[in-house]
Amino acid sequence: MKFTQSDFLKYPADITGYFISVLFFSLLISLFSCTNTPKISSYVSYAGLADTLERSLEEEIINVWYPRIIDSTYGGYFTNFSATWEKLPRQEKSIVYTARHVWTASMLYKQYPDSNQFLDYAMQGFEFMKDHLWDDEYGGYYIVVSQEGDPMDTLNLEKRIYGQAFAIYGLAEYYSVSKDQEVLDWAKKSFRWIEEHAHDPENGGYFEFLLRQGAPMLSGDANQVEMSDRLVKGYKDYNSSIHILEALTTLYNVWPDELVHQRLLEMFHVVRDTMVTEPGFLKLYFHPDWTPVAGDTLDKNAGENLWFSDHVTFGHDIETAYLIYEAAEALDMYDEETAAICKMLVDHTIRKGWDHDHGGFFEKGKYITPDSLVIIDDHKSWWNQVEALNSLLLMHYLYPESDMNYYTYFRSQWVYIDTYLIDHTRGGWYSNGLDTNPGSKDGPKAHNWKTAYHNGRGMVNCINRLRSLHIGGAHSEQH
């Protein structure tokens, strides 16, 4: 859905914390009175809600994805499935999709160590990554290959740091459970490739756009292929940077190499200190020296394609709070400054991105003045909602007495997900919440950008944290 300036008038601007308590009470009444809302009695406690989430994880995520996606003929994973989980004709395979499933299967084995099939599922992706997605001539991983594993020259075989980061992320997690030295060797090999080709030794951070041989594509270079995201070619960006942070955190946990430590620390400060801005959101695009790209430049280039405009992306903001926390824990650097920044990101997302009518968080907002934000995209994507679920419970764990009432929002967020995002009939999650995007009911359940990574991680993290809260008794349950 695209919005024009006139559409801004349809959405409330600058709803502040002064009104949250009144509006949220009304929200709870409307949510819990819906006929298709699950009974709250089944999860009024930490333990009860953990059981509810685990049943949903097993029945509506794990059992519908695995082993359905295993391609036993060509290796790797089937990519595209319809709304009813029918395999679609096109089955190209990307590094992002493959690496995310390697990570997810490994994470699930860590969660359920008696379920050896998850190790097999992870190995399926690992073998395809090294045999088909890795470029044997120049190194690095292709963006996408055919179902059979052949490079697709429609992209001129260029590379993206976003995909390289997920490769490292998946390999490091797989090694953490398999202890297979070959897997760790590939994780090291992948890290050393991005270090040699994509790292900026002068300003720090990593370039996103790379030619096949690994040279960065800068803003003055001629385009190889006309693709929409060439609008931000030559810039460093928030999305690849937060996932590099995520990948290096996982790699450092299994391989505490000094250079990995330096790069993790570097990206930690880039994300925490350069990207996060008051009152609590990420700046999106930067020149190579980390000077922010002016908003009017982005808007001029993007036109109506608001994906590249100077906006607030609520899902990335609230996800980044978790990723910063996770990196700080790995670095043993979780301090008051870091805690305040994580809290600021979550609090701003609640105050500005929460839908007081149906629950859930909107996709994008935009400040039209320093004090006035409008919603420019009312989609509620599956990954956005589950990342919010994860970070809301983390904030409750860290700040149980906060007047932000994180646990109340957390429970209401689960009600939203369970009501509008999960397909209880056919399994899986819709791409977007049905309250604002009813057409998602008939949309694909899986594609190159939709895996079980976001909701798998979020659900497992929440299950484990709820059980920890229940057992530890450190924080009083709110009913």
C-alpha cells in the first residue's frame, strides 16, 4: 500500500504517553471480547503463556515448515509455497533463505536436543551453501541460484553483504550444536571474505553492494542491473548493519577470535551510537564516513517508493533493541548507557507505532515535524510483530516495575498475533496482519524473504524467558 500526503490525515499523529493508559484499557476490552480471540485464562501466568506459545510453535511453525521444505533431489530447501502450502513452480534458492533455515534448524535442535532431525535439516542447507551458493572462483555467496544450484546471471552474479552476514550467522549457530570443524572452518572462511572485500578500513562498517569479485559498488559506479534498491547504492545502511551485528555476535560466541571481537565491538558502536537517534529510532542511510544521508535526498530519489524514504521503521527499531542487548551480553558490555538506548528504542516504538484500535505495530511512520509523526504504512508484517513480542518480554524482564507496562503490551501483542497473523486452519503465519491487510490470507506462506527465522526465534526466546521468569520468581506476574 502506498500513501500520499493526503493520506497522512487519516492517521493520528503524535499520540503521547499521556493517553496510553486510557486508550490501552479500551484496547484490552475490545481485544479480549473478540469471538476469535483465545481465552485469556490459558495464559494469565508465565507458565501458562509459555505452554500456549510452545504449542503454537510446534503445531503452526515447526510442523508446517519441516520437513516440507527439504529438497531431497537437488539439495537445500524449497522456497516458494502457496497460501495452502502447495509447492509453487518457481523454486530458486537464495543465500538469505538458505542460511536462515540453517540457523533456525540449529536453534531448534538447541531447544530440543532429543530431536536429531533438526541437525539433519541444518546439514541439508550447509551442504547446499558450500556446494552451490559459494562462488568457487571469487569467493563469497551468490545472492540466488536456480533450484538445481546453478548461478543465475540475471543479477550479474553480484554479492550483497546482507546475504554474507546471514551465511555467517547460520554457520556459527550450526557449529554451536554440531561441533563439526568443517562448519566452523566455513564460518571463518566466510568472515575472512567479508573482512577482505567489504570492510571499510578507513571509516569502519561494511559496504552492502559488491561486484562479483568483491569490490564495493560505490555511488558513482555505473549500474550493472537496474534494480529498485540502486537508489541507495554506495550508502551504508541500517538493515545490513544490524544483521552484521547479529552475525558477529553469534560468531564471536563460538569463535572468540581477536579480529572478530574488534569487528563486533566496531559494529556495536556503529549501531548503538551512530544509528540510534532520539527520541528512539534508527537513522537509515549513511555516507561511507557515517554521515547521515539527508532526508530530502532520500525522498527525492525514492519518489513514492517509501521504502527508501527518510522514515521510522518500527519493526527494525524494536528488533535492534534486542540485537544490541544480545551483542552487549556477548561483549560483557551491558551497562546503563546500553540499557537506556535499548529501552528508548522499545518505548518509542510503543508510543508511536502501536495500533490502539486492533493492537500490533504499524510498519512505518514519518516525522513531518520534529514533534509530529504520522503513520505512512499500516501493514503489520509477521516479522515486525514477533520481533516486538520478543523485545517487549525482554523489557519486562529487565524493567518489571516500569510504568511502560511491558508485560501488558506483551500479552496483548500475543493476542494480536494469535488473532490476526496465525493461520489456525492451514498452519503457518500470514505475511501481514489480516486487520489491515485481509488479502494476506490468500498470499504465499513462504518465499525467499519469508522463512521460519523471525517467528521461530521470537517464539523460542519468549518461551524460555517466560519459563525463566516463572521458575526464578524474580518478577511478579501481572494479571
